[in-house]
Amino acid sequence: MNKIKITILFFLFVVVSVFSQQKKYIPHKVTKGETVFSITQKFGVSKAEFLKLNPDIKNDAVSIDQVVIVPNKAYNAVPDIEDGDYVLDGFLVHKVLPKENYFRLRKEYGASKRVLRKYNDVLRIDDLKAGQIIKIPVKNGYQVNAKEVKAEDNSVKPYLVKAKETKYMIARRYGISVADLEKMNPQIKEGLKADAIIKLPNREEIPDAINDDNIRHQVEKGETIFSLSQKFKISQEQLLLYNPDLKLGAKEGGIVIIPKVVSLNNREVFTENFLSNNTLKVAIMLPFASGKPRLDDIATDFYLGAEMALDSLKKQGLNITAKVFDTKNSLTEVSTILKMNEFNDVDAIIGPMFLNNVRFVSQSLGNQNTAIISPVSSKDHGAFAAKNTIQDTPSEDQLSQKVLEYVKKNYKGENLIVIKDDIQENQLKYNKIIAELKAIDSLGKLRILSPVKGYIRPDYFKKNILDKKENWVVLLTDDSSVTNDVIQNLGVMPEKISITLFALRYQANFEKIENHHLARVNLHYATENFVDENSASVQQFISNYKKKNYLDPTDYAFKGFDITYDALARMATYAMVNSAFSGGISERIASKFLYTKNGNKGYINKGIFLVKYDGLNLVDVEKPKTTEIIEE
């Protein structure tokens, strides 16, 4: 009996020894008198590595009975035997196959039963059996198709399971499914034990301190980062902020955090949540056959973008019926369309494009719960707007105000210069802007330059631009000659002089100026649309658009998609127009939408980008820099 006990104990010792050598990390319970320093010395690990293994340790302090992760001194890095035999320290490590016996092993590897028992304790206490792992000495010159020890896998890291933690809790925090967690750690399929060490992806943990209002969504088959951003109405940048691992792609079954209410520049963000069994009826009114080729092209491009938005929403389960009308840019044609068709049950009218036609539709259908979307006119709609009139293009005054708000918010005593044209009708507007700038210039040193006979002398620039101070130049002009003159003169100044030029809005003649001059003056301006060619969303849209239409999308195609998608997403989320367009800010592929009341009537979009030249590229000044991925 004692012999049997000794045999069993010996067998257990061998098994435990083998298993202990296979674990790279082991748990250690802190004893009295132990410190971070003494533990690192005991287990031969640096303090930095120890704290990395145990991120819960605060202020470099450990307590008695606390369980920590430490390196296993007895660890031998060996590959998984399931992958096949491998060579280690002059031995072939071999998994005994079914029907294999000592005779076959001797014939195959030249090792007798005596030799095998010499190097394998398990064979001294048990018979040779399929599935056993044994060591076979390799003879000099003997070749075997075996695997060498693999390099250490840095894609995983050890994790110490805490009391009351569940598999779901851990998987959620690391952005993986429970199935993935169990695949990485087969031993936890039957349950998770406190103080056990498991493998996790070597990535940052998603913090638990996320707003309780957030949605935890399990990625479904076919879902991508792009479709998730469109489905939940947030940008890909916001998704990556809450889910860093998404830079590797959306994985079916993975858990992603969807911020239900987040803040964008201190504004509540609109989150779409389509009402059940919702059906939308849409009318699109555009001048396809106006007789003006350029206008016809704009209408066609806008419609092709809008059509893609309809397709995208339909794929998300929204039932949409769309009817398209050619207004021919004629008030008579618009009147005929309204008379010949029923619009009482139409949820949204996208168009017409021009102010007179929008005015007529607003006056005709102003008492209905139909959103009348004016897509391109920036002129003020306040004089005629009905309660359901939506002006989607910000006014020129709003663009100017965007630039001024940025200057006033960020001004810290820079050398402030205003350059304005001498066009009489602009002076009242310019004087108001100058008054706002003087209010932030506590030293009263605001400099104002104006052209003389349409020309600003170069020595005026040299006299007012300072060498040893930041120079902020605010350009107040619609005159392309003045704009060119200013940028050319500032653009050739020595690089040591710091210059930032603020234009109130985009001007067409920017396209005719050398990019290196625009970059040299650090040009900033406000715009209602910004196509960021480095954005994953933009690249995805361009790819999809080209596949469908066999040409690159124009700015109006982007506008058609964004306006149509945003308006219908809002109407699908809220039953009433006033709720739909009061539901927070949204950012689509190349447009922002932040609706406010236009006086007491209708809504106007104040979603505006402030962009600047960064080198030779345009960038969004207010957008945080994040890593994006491009999905196929």
C-alpha cells in the first residue's frame, strides 16, 4: 500500500512539475514584510514589468494576502505539442500516437525501451499510452521534421481574475466575445476562478467608468465600423475613442461601446434610433433639365449622392418610398408639381434648390408635418420660413461668426491685424467685426490696413508684421484682387516670422493661389462642407460611389448623401419635425448638422467646419487626431 502511495505521489510531483514549467506567469500571495521591491528581487523582474503585470497596484504598495502576478522561474518556452513534434535541448518532444509501441518507437527513432524509461519518469510508473508526452534523445546527424520553439507571442498578456468577475465582464472590457475568451483560455469553459491567471489580448482595457447610458452592442455578421457609425449616428473617430481595438476591424460577436449621449463641442449628439415599423415617404425636387448644363450637372450629382443615402438607410431596415420631380428651376413647374400631386402624407421634401422655389413650397405646405429641406441656398430664409422649413446651408454671417468665435476664444495677445477692402456696401458689416476684435485687444494695438486704389503697398505689410511675435491677420474682403495681394505678400515673408491668416469663408480664388503660399500663411477659413480625403468614411464613400456610378463623387454628391441621410434619419427617429431637428448635432461624411430655430420659424443649420492648411493638406482645426482604418 505504501509503495502505491509513493508511486502516486511521485506521479503527481512529476505532473505538477511539468505543468508548472508550462506556465509563464503564476499567482503569488503577498506575505508579511514583502514589498514591491522585495517581490521584484525574489522573482527577477523589473519594477516596471511587475507594475505592468499588476496595473491594480497603486502608489507602489502591496498588502498582506494580496494576490499578484509574477514570472514563473521554472518556465520553459515550448510550443504547443498539438502543433506537432518539436526539438528542445537535444530531445525530440513527442506525443505518443494511437497504436504506437516501444518497438515502433525504436524502429522510428532508434531509442530502446530502457533509454525511453531513463529519460521519461512517467514510463517508469506507467505503461506507454497514446496521448503521453515523452522525450526521445536525438542521435547525432538524425534529422526530424520537427518544429523549433516559436518566438514569444506578444499579442497576449496575463490577467489575474478578481473575485466576482464574470467571463462577460472581462470580455466586454477587452472588446472580445465570451467565445473568443474561452478559445484563448479553454480551462475556463467550466467556470472562472478568482486568482486564476488567464490570457487576454495585449491591448488597453476599455474603462468601466463609461456613462451608464451607453449601449453595449454585440457585433453582428457583416457589420463594419462604417455601418456601425451610420447605424448609431456617430463618427468612426468616436467609435475608436470608446473602442480602441476597432482599429483592427469589427469582429462578429465582439462587444462595442456605443455612446448613447456624448458631447461634441459641448453639444448633445443626435443618435438615431429608428421608430419601429417606420415608413417614410420622400419627395426630391431638383432642376434636372433647367437648360443650364452646369446647373443640371449639380442637380444630377446631388441626386446620385441622395440615392446612395436612400440605399444605405434601406439596408438598415428603413422602409422608404421616394418620388423624384424635375423642377426645371421654374416656379411654374414647381406650382404644377404641387397641384398635380398629393403631399399630405409626405414626411420630407428635399429641395427645391433655389430660394424663390423654396419660398413657394414653404408657403404652400407650411402647415403640414412635412420637413421642407432647402439644400443649397445660404441666403436667409427667415423672412418667409414656415415652421417646417429647414435651411441646410449656413448663412455667410454664420460662417464669419465661426471664425470670430475661434479668434476670440484663442487670442492670447498676438499681433492682431485686420485687412479690409474699401467696397462701401461692406463697411457696416466690417465695422461690426472690427468692434468685436477691438473688444479682445486689451492693449488697443489692433492694426487696420486697407487698399489704396485697389492695392496695398508691400512696405505696409513689412511695417505692421512683427518679427518676434505671433501675427494674426483677419481678412475682410470679397475682392479676389485684394485676397491675392494679401496672400502673395504674406506668403513670401521669411519663415522665421509667424503668420496665421483668417478668412471668413472659402473663396473660389483660393484654387488659383499656390498651395505653398496658402500653407505658408497658415490659412484658416470657415466652410459648410469639408471632404477629408484621409478619412476612412470619405474613402469608403468614394469607393462605393465609383462602383455604382463609375466616376468620382463631386462636392455636391457628398452634400446630397449627407443632407438626405441626416434628414431622413432624424425623421425616422422622431415623429414630429420640430423634435427631429432639435435632436442634437450630427456629423456625416462631409457635413455637420446643428439645427437651431430660425427666429420663430423653421430651423437653420449652424454646423460649420473651421479648416486650415497643414502643410499642403487641409485639416479640420477642431477635430481631434485619431487613428482611422479603411474597410474593404
